[in-house]
Amino acid sequence: MVKSAKSVKVDRRSLDWRAADVLREQILSGKLVPGQRLVETALANQLEVSRGTLRAALRALSHEGLIQQVAYTKWMLPEFSQADAWELYTLRGTLEGMAARLAAEHRTPETLQTLKAAFERLVAAVESEKHTRVAEADLALHQTIVSVTGHQRLIDQYRLLEQQVRHYIISSNALIMDLNQIVAEHQPIVQAIVAGEADRAERLAREHNAPEVQRAAAALAEEKQAEAAPPAPPPAKPKSKPTARQGAAASRDAIKANA
């Protein structure tokens, strides 16, 4: 009986995770959009889970920063602002800069092999020209740089942020026409770590997100400009053609006038 009870508990927790995984994928893929309200009843029916299981999944996503609870009554997808981009950029830059420095200072043949493999996966993803694959490989490279430091508290803090980073990378990379640009942006960081150039690795990792912030800010500015623009005037209503009777009367009047 004890084993059965433990099994049920594990299954419930697994169901929470699976529900969170489905919702996370819908958020990251754009099926759920910023500003959208999440209705518990509809989502529970869609996922075929209880309201309690759904709430646990929503709380997990809230902890990851992908959704937010408003006034304890409803769940919303937060809208991404320029302030959000700046906060994420500065915090991410601090963590990734520290990680790059530590990775360079404490590099080993094993960690360098792991890092090079992650970079090669990014190159292969870019060659596939699939934005989703590129975004995942992009995040995986940054995760690798953090993980090879062996700094557990840094790893834990980055893990709290990584779903927001993933969302941000997907949005930013979607604005890039030439995906080879992503390789060019990451290669100097990897080279600095491999060469043991700790100062340069930290600086490059800190500055790395600046182009992404600029792209995101430009996209947000365009959206706001489009929203603020006055609506286009309705097309002019075409003049109705005269009926046969009206045409005949006008012809007669014209003839009389010229007579």
C-alpha cells in the first residue's frame, strides 16, 4: 500500500509537469500571445486535467516568468516592453559574463570539448535554416557555458531565468534574416573562453545581448507606431450607375437643351 501511495504521488507531480510543458510550448511557439488571459476552466478541459493540476502548472510557469497572476484572480501572459528587454539584458549579461569568465579561468580539456560541441550544434542548426532549432541551440550554448563553470549557485540562478531567455531568443532570432549572423555573434565568445582570455570572454558575453535588445526595441517601436497610427479612411463608395430609365431621361434632357 505504501508503494502504491508513493506511485500515485509521483504520477500527480508528473502530470503537473506535463501540463506545464504543453503550456510552455504554446507560449514559446506563439500560440498563446502576450496580453492574453488564461482561463482555468478552458485550459483544464483542453489538457484534460483537474483545476488543481492546472493551477500547479500555472504556478510553475509563473515562477519561470512566462505568465503572471493578476490580483490573485486571473492569469495573464505579460506583454514584453522595452523596460523588460533592458532588465533581462542587464541581468542576463551579468550572469553570462560571470559564467564566461569562470569558464575561461577554469577550463579543462573536458569542458572545452563540451563547449566546442555545443557551438558545433549551433552551427549545424544555422545550416538547417530552421529558426526553432537555431533558438534551441542558441540557448543550449549559453546553458553550456554556465554549466561548465561548476558554480552551482550560478547555475541555479540562471535556471530561474532560462525560460524567459528562451522566449526572448525566439522572439529576437525571428527578426534576423541571415541566420549566419548568430554564429558570428557567438563565435568570439567561444574563442575567448577556449583561449583562456577571461577579461575578453566576460566583456563579450556581457555585450552579446545588445544587438538582440536593439532588434526587440525596434520591433516594439514598430508595433506601437502601428497601434498609434490613425485608421485608414474607408474606401470611397462607388457611384451607382444610372438605371436605364434615368439614362434615357438624361439623354432626352440633353437633346432638348441642344435643340
